[in-house]
Amino acid sequence: MAPNDDRRVVPISEVPETGTLLFTVREGFDEVEVVLVRVADGAAAWENVCQHWTDVRFDKGSGGMVRNGELVCQKHGATFETDTGYCNFGPCEGAYLDAVEVTVHDGDVYLTDEEYEFDSLGPAEDADLSTGSPGGRIDFTGS
């Protein structure tokens, strides 16, 4: 699919090197949050949910943690390779994140996954990002 302005997400220069950029796509009437990360050959995008507890988000609206080429779940410390989505440590070790296809063209990131339509930068409208998940679970955020 050739890039077009309706599918342009953001300039690659705006994607943090040690964090994530959150955007929302639509699949029909459903909103799906996506985290965009830098990788060696451009950018990769993953659904904004950990594979251990899928109600836990990597990015709660202020950027997720990326360390040494790994996306870190701050709820329970699982790490996922930013370029493959593979969980190499944690309670969901061996699982893969759900990919959302993107490409970088002339300095801009475009959504190329035909299952989705680009909606907006930031969280989904119906998302409650105040807690990240139902309370009572141990996390690594220090809060």
C-alpha cells in the first residue's frame, strides 16, 4: 500500500529513542491503541497491551519505557524486543506482541496495516488511563 496523507502518523523525528509514541487506530467501530517505537531500520508499532495481562498498557498517555532496545512492561517487568515484539523476559516469556504494520517514507511514519484506519495521536477516546489497569496489582512504577 502506497503511503498517503490519511495514513500519516507522525514524522519519525518525533518518535522518542528511549520511549514510545501513542496513537489510536480504528478497526470498524473499535478503537485500538498502538505504541510506536524506534528500531534500527525506522519504526515498529505494537498494540498497546502486555501479553501477560492484556488490560495493562505499556503507554498510559505519557510515554512507555524503552530500555536497551526493549519495550518494558512497567506493571510486572516483562521485556519485549522492539523490533520483533518477542518477550524475552517475564511471566509471558516466549509470547509476541500484536504487530501493527507501519513504514517510514521520506521522514514520516505511515500506517500500512490494511486492517486499521489511522484515527489520532494519543490515547483512545474510551480509554481510562488514570490507573493503567484495575487496582491491586503489583507494579514496577514506584507508585
